[in-house]
Amino acid sequence: MDKKRGLLNVIVSIAFKIVILVVTLLARRYLIRFAGNEVNGLNSLYLSIIGFLAVAELGVGSAITFCMYKPIVNGENDKVSALYHLFTKLYLIIGGIILVAGCAVIPLLPYLASDYQGIDQNLYLTFFLMLISVVLSYLFSSKTSLINAYKNNYVTTTITSSGTILQCVLQIVVLILTKSFIWYLSCRIIAVAVQWGITELVVHLKHGDIIKNKQKVDAETKKQVTQNVKAMFMHKIGNVLVNTADSIIISAFLGVVILGKYNNYTVIMTAMTNVLALFFTPLTSVIGHLCVEEDSNTVKKYFNFFHTFNFVIGIIFFLGYYAIIDNLVNIFFDSSAGKQLELMKSISFIITLNYFIQFMRKAVVLFRDASGTFYNDRWKPIFEGLLNIGLSIGFVYLFGYFFDENRAVVGVIVATIITNLTISHVVEPHVLYKYAFKDKSAKKYYLKNYLYIAIFTAALFALNFSLQSYSNEWLELLVNGCIAVAIAIVPSAIIAFTDKDFRHHIVIVLRKIRNKLKRGKKEDLL
């Protein structure tokens, strides 16, 4: 495995994500302060609707990158060029579909934002501005995928992250100067345009020969691409129906005000999980090359390492999130309004559990996308998504009837947890083991995976009863954060040292560090 390239991709991604986490939270803070939490909820609704429309992408991005791995490894530049030009056409068509679908959704906006009457904003214009910013991104998506296919994710991460940072800085400035939601959304268009220009420049410098070489794909390759795109399309639909649907259901049944409060919590969670995902996502192309070059047993050992690594970083970060999330909401989103923006502890508890359960799929999804086995479980996400919507609507009524509208949010999240535990965590590992690892049974994985989830749940309950309360937000954050880390260290250390594949790779890394230190000391002596 190209460990140096993989490490570079991860380091660059993590560094940028930390910066993006800060500027994104600042941008939301100023949005709430100068435009109000209602507009914050409206912005969250727009993002969820756009997520639904993005299903038109058909999962082309993952299919592109996977199809290019083998010809790149074999040095078949003509085939890479043919795939690139095919995907360029596909992305232009997709952008057009999203634009048309978005315009069709505009008349439905008053029904999706149930309490929009109290918001002094033009629903149609503001949504259209966000739609344009998304459509523009598809004009250069094929070039981004081409760079990633060559394992240069750090390049596209730098471009995309710089654009996001520029967007947030501009948004903060215009909110301070104008307090305008329209100008706030216009900053997205400016940032995407800048990313487009830089991507064009970089791809012509690095892969100009691929772009200029006009080739057409052969019938066999087109068939493989079509198969992969269809499979990823189904995964895309499932992902949208499971994750994006939650926000739209909350907005439609409970209103954008509650959605805004809920999204203040999830935006911090999403930002954090995006950082954690960078331990996995930038390695997709590296793992993809590994699957081409190595046997299934070797790939399986790497997977076992990543699964345990998945748990170790997950239990530390997600317990930490639950311990300090209320303090972060008060601090980041204006302390003067912070207490009004807090959710009940039962809601933050269930949010934490839900995201941890989803995060425990990262290793499986990484190796699924890298090995191309997403075709074999193509029907799973459709069934999962439909079940999630049905349960979410049923539970939002049920919890609202027996409790109140705040706890009705819990019902929506519980539906997602059920579908994840009973479908995703069962089907995805089975397919990966059967088709990628050539292993008939994933029984050992199931036992280990559900044990990890049970350990985390027990630790989360223990943390809930250990949290301390102080009048000083920063002191409370510090104390509870330390308690969370202390609780997380014990199970994560035990798991890490009892897993032989994890221990094997850690020992290798430590040896390399020790050898480098020894060489450094010798050079100093000389």
C-alpha cells in the first residue's frame, strides 16, 4: 500500500477540516446573531432539499474513481482519457437534471417549511441562489475525480477546503455589514467559482495529456461503468432517504425553529465526523490500488485494523462530543441566546448514539467503495431508506402524542438507529466479506462490531451519570471533557491491545518511528 501518499492525503485533509470546523461554526454563529435562528433553520432545510436533489448524481463520483484505478495502475492512459471524457458528459447532464428538479421544488417550499410565515425572507430567491451554487460545482466535478483517481486527494482537498474557508469568511463579512441572507448565499456562488478556476488550472498542469487525448470508451468498459453507476445510484438514494430525510421531516412536521436548534447540534457533530472521516475517505484511492495489487487475505488484515481503529477514535470523540456539546452550543452560537438554543439532554444523548452507530460503518464503506463491491448490495439502501422514512413519520407522531414536540425529534432519530442496526450493519459486512475477502461468513465481524456498539452505549450511560455542572461554561466544558476522555481510554486501550491485526500495524509504525529517531541521533553525532 502507498502509505506515504495515504498519510499525506490524511494529514492535509485533517489540517484543513480543523480550520473549516472553526470558520463554519463562526459563520453559523453570525448567521444566528444577525439573521436569527429561524433563518438558520431555513438554511438547514435548503441544504437538506439540495441533498435530496443531489441523488441525481447517481453516485457517479465513486464509480468514476473506482473504474480508473486499474487502467491507472496498468498505465493505460487512453482508457483513462476515455473514462474522463465520458464522465465529463455525465456530470453536465446531472447538473442540468438538478437545476430542473430544483426549480420544480421551488413551489413546494411553503409546505416544507411549516412555520415560514414568521420569517421575513424570500423563500424562492434564497433557495434558487443555493441551487445555483450546487449546480456550478458539477461543471468541474469530473476534473476533481480525475485528480483523486491518481491518489492526489490532498490536491482536491486543498482546493475545496480553501474555497469553503473563503466562503465562510465572506459570509461573516457580509452578515456583519448587511445582515442579508441573500448576500450570505451569494457568497457560496463566489466560492464555487473560485474553486472551479483553480481546479481547471491544476488539472491542465498535472493531467493535460489526459484531457487533450480525445478517446471513446469501448463497449465492455461502458457496460462496467453503467453497472457501477446504477449500483451507486441506489446507495445514493438510500443515503439521502436515511440521513437527509430526517431534517425535512422535522421541518415539515415540527417547523424550522426546532430544525434550527437541532441542526446547531448536528452541524457540530457533522463537522467533527467529517474530521474523523478523513482518517478513512482520503485513503479510498490508496485502498483501491491495494485491492488491485494484493490478495484478499492481505486486504482483509488491513480491514481488521481499520475496523478497530474505527472504534478507538470513535469512542473517544463521540463521548467527548456528548460531554461538551451543550457548552459548545452556548459558546459558538452566541452565549446571550445559548440557553434558548439548547436541546434536552435526552435528544443530545440519542444524537450521539445515532452518529456513533453510523460512524462504525466507516471501515466497511471505505473497503466497499475501494473494492467496487457496492454493486452487490445495491438494493439494500432502497429498502433501508423507505423503512427509515416510514418509521420516522410514524415515530414523530407517536413521540409527539405521548410526550411533546421536542421529544418528537427523538422519534425521528430512533428510526434512523433502528434501520442502521438492522440493515446497514448486517448487509454491508456480509457483501464485503463474500465478494471482496472471498470469505463465506462475517460472523466474527458481527460479534466484534455489535460488541463495540454495546461497549460504547454502556460508556455513554456511565458518562451521562458522571457529568458535572458549573456556572462557568469553560470550566464545565474542561471538567466534563476530561471525564469523557478518562471513561473512553479504558475500553479503547483494552480493545486496541487485544486485536492482533491492530497491534501488528501499530507495532510496525512504532518501529519505523524508533528507527527514524535512531537515524536522527546518528546524524547529529556525525
